[in-house]
Amino acid sequence: MQRLSRRDLLALGFMTFALFLGAGNIIFPPSVGMAAGEHLWIAALGFLLTGVGLPLLTVVALARVGGGLQRLTMPLGRHAGGLFAVVVYLAIGPLFATPRTAVVSFEMGVVPFSGNNPTALAMYTSLYFACVLFLSLNPGQLVDRIGKWIAPLLLSALLVLGGAALLVPAGAIGNSSPSYQAAPFVQGFMQGYLTMDTLGALVFGIVIATAIRDRGVRDEALITRYAISAGLIAAGGLSLVYVSLFYLGATSQEIAGEAQNGVQILSSYVQHTFGMAGSVLLAVVITLACLTTAVGLLTACGEFFSQLLPLSYRRVVVLLGVFSWLVANQGLNQLISVSVPVLVALYPLAIVLVALSLSDRLWCQTSRVFVPVMAVTLLFGLMDGLNASALKDWVPGVFQHMPLAAQGLAWLLPAGLTLLLAAGFDRWRGAQVCLAD
């Protein structure tokens, strides 16, 4: 029976870490740290729960069912589950997330040196997606190319940045903003929610499982164990990166007090600490982080759509890569304005799906619980999505006044109540069947 060596398992963990670590994961923690101030570690705990804990649980849930989103959605029925899977793959893939990795890395890594103009964007995205396609066309080599080469280079650059933040802080920990003084844990929790890594985990599960199988492992129990181990390695790496960046932001108020986002905080710190070399280091970190995430997304989408369409994996990957290149050249602002409401609507469904899947052994018949809870979550998630868009006037007033609506969590209470009712009915119905037998 084929098993992974410790070196291969470590490389698999590094690959998983690199897949998850996108630009957003580097941008949000400094902002949280600066805003949290003296409440830094309470806010960090909330962020880690949603920014690391939820994606890890998603990897575990996918590993339990064999690594594919379609298996995770089986209790919803073939059509509803298939539709949800298609929407998730399109949103996290060629429509929004994949092209966004190119534009964000361009804005952060290239614009400071070249300026922001359409020609520079087109040239950069052409080179960027050529590299993404090269790495994606042979998914069996992802562990070797990303896990053994790119991920260690990315991790080394992050260690330099994170080590400097901890050992050579720009100043003392500053004061917290009013919102973090009132509820630091909740604010950190919501910022971690906005990383959208749980959606990413839904599509990366199949990439991780495929990478394990391509190393010759066929035993399903071993595949599950290795996938969970890779998730734990990635979670540990992400937590270390986040903690150092939280501290970087919290100690940078003196040099970046007027910064509006994490990009400006990071830029101010690296310029202050490293000078021009710092800007080059930041460009390398962001470009590698975005590149590896794009490879993971494109590979996962290629695997998924090649099973649905009468096209080979390689042809699907090329088509999706070219489409992502076209979308990326529309610019960052337009991409964000369109993608945020869609992701806000989808994220609650992903959270509930993972939670129900991990507790599926509690239900007599999974569909009796999955279907009503997911339906209610969909309804309120759509309202949250509309509320985050230019169409917020379309949202009925009753939704806008629900508990946690202002935080984008209006779905939480209705989904919880529906779960209680559905679980009660499931237990009662199950007991009735047993009595009838």
C-alpha cells in the first residue's frame, strides 16, 4: 500500500498553505491589528476562528466525503447540489476570484514601479496567466512545483517580513478604534469572514485529494488522513503569518496612522524598515501569494468543469485561463464592486453546508435537515448580498431590521431556528419509522 513520506506530506502541507494564502490574507490582518490597538489579541482570536478555523473545517469535511464539493452537496439533491457547485466554482474561479488575483498583485506589486495604466495591466496579466497556465496544465506536478519550490520561497519571504514586524516594530502598540473598543472579538470575527477562504476551501478540496492520488495513494482512509494533515500544516502556517501581521499593524500607527487599508500599512512599514528593498520584498510576497492561489483555483475549476463538459481538462483550463485574463483587464474597482455582493450571498451557504456535513451522523435522514436549512440560508444570504450591493433599496425593510443585519449576518438566527425545527422533525420522523418497523 503506497504511503507518503514525511517529506512529501510536508510538501503537500506547504502546497495547501500556498493555495490559501492570497493577497487578501496579507492585507486584512494589518488593518485589524491597527484598528484593534490594545485589544489586538482578542480581535486576533476572532479573526483566526473565521480566517483559519472555518477553512480547516471545510478541508476536513471534504476529506471525509472524498474531496469533492459534489459529494458534499449530495443531501441537497442532484440538481440543487449541482447548481450550487457550479455557482461556487464560477464565483471563486473565472468570474471573480481568479482574475482578481492578477489585478491585486498588479496593483500592489507592479504599480508602485510602473504606474497604473491599461497597457501595463495588459502586459502584466498576459505574463501572469502564462505562468498560471504553465503550472496548472499538469496538476499531478503541483506538489513538486508549488509545495517544494514556490511555497518555501513564499514562506521565506513572509518569515523575513513577519520576523521584522516582531523583532523591529515601527513603534508601540497604538490605541484601538471605537468599534474595536466596543466589540474587538466580533470585529475580528467579521474581518476573518471577509477573507472568503471557506469558499476557497470548497474548491481546493479536490485539488488536495488529486495531489495525494497522483502520488500513488489509493486507500481512501489514507487520503482522508493526509488531507487533514495538510490542512493542519496550512492552518499552522496561516496562523503564524496572521499573528505577525496583526502585530505589524498594531505597532505601525506612528508611521501609517492615516492609512485607509492594509496595502498602505504594509507599504509604509516596508519602506520605513527596508527602504526600496522592502518594496521589492512586498512585491515578491504578494505576487507569489496571488500566483499560487490562482493556480489552485484554475486547477480546481478545470477538474470540475472537465467532468461536466465534453472537453478535456487541458482545454478547459486554457479556456478558463483566457477568460480570466479578459476579466482581469476590466480593472480592480469594477471586479470588486461586482464580486463582493455575490460572495456575501454565497458565504453563508458555504458555512452552513460545512457545519451540516460535519454533523451528518446526527441526522436520521440528512436531506430532511439539509434542504430546509440551506433554503432559509439562501433566502437571507441573498438579502445580505443585495444589502451589500447598489440594489440595497430592493431589500424589504423587515430584513434590514433583523438582528445582525448591519454586520451581514442576518441569516444566522433564521438558519439556527430552522436547524432546530428540522432536527426535531427529523428525530421525530425517524422515531416514527422505527416504531412502525
